[in-house]
Amino acid sequence: MDLSILILTLRETDPVDHLLTRLDSVTARLNIQAEIINLQPGSRSVPLTARWPIRTLSLPPASGYGDALRAGFAVATGDYLLTLEADFDGPLDFLTQMWARRQEAEVVIASRYIPGGGSRQPPLEALVSRGLNGLLRRGLSLPVRDFSSGFRLYHAAALRGQPFQAHGFAIVQEILVRAYAEGWQVLEIPFEYHSLRPHQSRTLGFGLDYLRTFWSLWALRNSIQSADYDDRAYNSPIPLQRYWQRQRFRHITDLMAGQGPVLDVGCGSSRIIGALPAGSLALDILIRKLRYARRFGRPLVHGTGFQLPFADESFPCVVCSQVIEHVSMDSPILAELVRVLAPGGRLVLGTPDYANWEWVVTEKLYGWFAPGGYADEHIAHYTRQGLLDYFAARGFTHEATRYILQGELILALRKGIGNKE
């Protein structure tokens, strides 16, 4: 099945048949196989006909917007899921554009608030809607203009297995936050919203739901588990975090420059990926980080640093930044970095230096102000001297030491060559 079309009938009196008639003419041009799922509150039974097989899910009268969507997601069988609202009275031509651009993103939003979009709403309703969407954009740091649009096309993979919890209108923002957390791409296309009736109560309901769920969504959005955490930190509103990330980027890109193709082990979603030279690869164990990193345009590999899927002596340069402190010192990760690095190649290795009081204090402060952050995941405590001794015993020569505020250590080590910078 190519497409499941979920129609939310917000009131028992919504004219579903009116939408279906217009939907038939648009979807006939798409050359697809589709199903229609009518999500309806109450037990009203009205015969419906459409080009595609149609079934109605009768929901408890008290079901919210989120309850209805979750019920539809659970039974939909299409590779893609399209959500519509039964009282929409405008042209449906935007559906053709959504379908045509489905390969560009896993979530495609029909947006009122990007150039070319618009809305026929009462002035007060439109003002409140724009204001709420602006607050969401800023409060959740998401590059989306129309959070509250219910007209969306989803790749089914972006919805499967997600623990959506919102019962009301807040589910539309929850879906977006979870989509970004999992590394899925989001795209907005313009459309003009027309409704058979004003929605002041819905706009107010959306605002109240937003206030009730904001902090839980904010916590997820800013969690280190979010796929774009590393990339967003580069432009963090927190001055120290922004400075730290940019210094790391500067030092590592400088130390890997001119060394040839690079293997970045534990790449995360860092902007360093986008600075890798031609022929390089970036590897991470978290698939959501790799999904997000697609935007950097570099080859990506899903794998573990404990057993790198590459032959011995494969790369003239290996970068491993802020990884080794997250795994046990007994792990094989350092040996694996040595194994895949070619003779004469450079290893760029970054980790906190626990011999320096500056890092110890920084980590404690970070743990207090950001509980659950990366500081809680540092289970191996390395020092500069300890690392130098380890690599010297394996024929490496120390070439450079860099620090970020005397806390984060970045070493450049040459395999089998004694030259120094």
C-alpha cells in the first residue's frame, strides 16, 4: 500500500463526503494505491464512497485530536500516511506537491506561514495562531514555521515505534520534536488554509496543550539523545557551550587538514562531518545521529568503534573526538583506532583531561546545571600523560597538544614517524 489517508472528523457533523469528492480527483493523478481511514468521534454511521477503500474508526466521544491520530497510525498500512481534516474547504492541489517531494523529507508539512502560504481565518484567530507558532519555533528551537498544521505527509518509518503521549492538539508538536530527535528530515510546502467554520476554540485548545506539554518536549528537544544535539550546540544560545563547540571544530579541522581522507569514529551529528575532505567516512553507532548527518553530504557508516568494519591500515587520518571517555578503558576502541590507521598516518584524539582541575570543576558545574547531560556518561577518565604513554608504547610520536579552556584535550599523534610540528 502506497498511501494511507487519515481524515480527522473533529465533529460528527463535519461533511466528510464533501472532502472525499475533491480528494478523489486529486489522488487519481498520483498513480498510487491508497486507503482512506475516517477517524470519527461518536457512533454516527454515514455511508461513504471514494475512489479508494474506506473504513471508519468510531472513537469514544471524549477522544482528543491526539487520541484520534494515534488510533489511525495504529491501523494504517501505507508506506506513507497523509493526515487531513474533514472540514477543510480549500483546494487540494498542495497534495500533489507533497507527494512529489516525499523523497526530500520524512515529514512534509503543508504550511500557512512560509512564502506562498496563507490562511482564511478570522483576524483574531489568525493572530493567536501566528503568535503560538512563533513561540513554539523559538521555545523548542525548531526550524518550522507552522507547528499547528494538521495537514502532513509522513513516511511510516518516522512514526513506527514512537511513544506518542499527547491526547489533544499537542500531538502535532510532539510528533515534530520526536521526528527531530530521531534524525528525520522535515520539509514545509506552502498551502492556503480554508475551513468551513472558525476555529477559535481549537486555537485556544492548541495553546493550552502547548503550555501543558512544553517542558517535557523542551527536555526531549534539548536532550543529548536528540539527533541534532551536536550540530545545534555550535550555535547554542549558551555562550560557553557555543564557544566550546566552535573551538573544538577549529582545533580538529586544523589538525586533520592536509592529512588526506579521514575516518571520523563516533561522529555524532557534529559539523566536523561537513568539513571532512573528499574520500572520508563518518561512523557512529547511533542510527538517529547518522540520519541527521545526511545533510552534511558525506558517506556515513553505521558501526561500532569496538570493531571497526575496515581493513588494517586503511586511513591516512583517523579522528575520534569525545568518544573514548564514554566507554570502559578495557574496551578495544583505542586498539581499533591504531589498527585502521596507516603507517605514517595521523590520529586526532579528543577527550577531557582529568589531570587538570579546570576540567574537574567544569564537569561538576555541568552536572549541576545540566543533569542528564554528557557529564553523566563519562565513565573513563583519561589524562594527557596516560594517553601519551599508551601511544608511545605503540610507536606513535606526539605532534601537537591543544586544549579548550585547559579542560578538553585534543592530541595529534603520528603513527611510526618521529617528526614533530
